[in-house]
Amino acid sequence: MLYACGVLPMDHRLGDDEHRVAWGFTDAGGHLPESGLEGPAYGEFNVGGHVGDDLARVMANRVALAREMGAGPGGVVFMNQVHGNDVAVVDGPWGQRPVADVDALVTTRPGLGLGVLVADCVPVVFADVRAGVVGVAHAGRRGMLSGVATRTVTVMRELGAERVVAWIGPSICGECYEVPVELAREAELVRPGVRSRTRWGSAGIDVVAGVEMELRAAEVEVNRISGCTLEDSSLYSFRRHKVTGRFAGVVVLDPAV
């Protein structure tokens, strides 16, 4: 279920003005078939409800995820991601509906989980333990170039965050994300340093590097979780299977774990 996870503070000893934060990234619940599969590749732990998988199973997986992460009755709030840079502040449970047309969520609500869904794009989770502010962001190529990660940090700081920590989850790496030459050139003009070359010698974009550069420039402490979605068959990849599931990056403030 969980590809990587953690709790802050790690020693569980809180100061009077500190919160606990649980963060994690899920996987497919097992290894998916190699590329070339005929039919969908949903695996055992798809949490994406918009990809054609059985919704009852998806919702059961989301309930299991919320329980594992220590989320309260409101569970984990997801969003309808649109490859932009808009951020929504969530102050309460959202039911089974996604937050409409945003690519980042922020909350100060204890026990409420926030989730981002991906299958090659970059998932980012954020937390300020002292201020009690957490967030998630979805950074594809367009989102990275339009600064969705730093916009998330800006909204968190407006809510009182000062020491933001970010975890960048698994995504397609710069040696696998092939794009047309002109697209790579355009990306490099906007965000110098993101143009890459694939292992087979064609033009590429390193979205992870762009997100990390952006966050470090905003004085955010950055942690990277290794793993390329195209190479690791325990992760969902749109480029590998097209019709496939989604894994999640999740964060919960003051979890019950």
C-alpha cells in the first residue's frame, strides 16, 4: 500500500507548540505487467476514481488509505487536477467529491487528509509542524513551469507557515520523460536546468529537478523519494500503460496514529 511514509516529529515528543504530521506515497499494491498489456492496468491499490476502474473498489482503497494514514472521519480530500497552478484551502471534509479544478490543496484542519493523484507527474506533500499547516501539489510539466509548488508554499505562508518541509514523491525521471525538441527548448527558457536527455538520446524534461529548484529557491527544505514511475512496475505510469490507475501522495495534520 505505502511506497514511502513517515511521521514528524520522528521521535513523537511534541513541544507545546508543535503538531504531528503523517505523510506518505502509495503504490499499486504489487507489480504491474510490463508495457504492451492489452486492457487496463489497475493493480490492487488504485485510488484514482476517474480512470475506469470499479468505483466501489477505489473507494474501499481510499478508506483503507485514510485509516492507514490516521485521517479522521473526513478521510482524504482529493482534487480534480487540471495541470494548472491554482490552490484551494480546505477547511473541512469534502465527502467523495473532488475539489474542482485545482492542482494544490492546503489545510490547517487536524485529522483531515489531503491527497494528490499521479501516474508520472510529480506529487509533492508539504508540512510546517510548528504552524500546523499542510498541503499537497500536483506538478506535471505545465504545473512545474507555472510554479504550482511555490504557489502552494505562498498560500501556506499566508496561513502562518514559516518552516515548510516538502517531500517530492516518485515520478517519471528526466532520463525517461521524452518530449519533442521544441518543447524541451521552451521549458528550458522558462526554467533553466530542466532540459534533459533520455537514455536513448532524445530530448527530455526533468520535471522533478524543476520542482526541486523552485522549492529550494523559496527556502523550503526538500526531501526526494527516489523512484521512476516508468521504470518501477510497482508504480502506476500513464506512459507505460495509458489506461492505468493512480497512486497518491497524502498528508494528514495531527493523525490518529
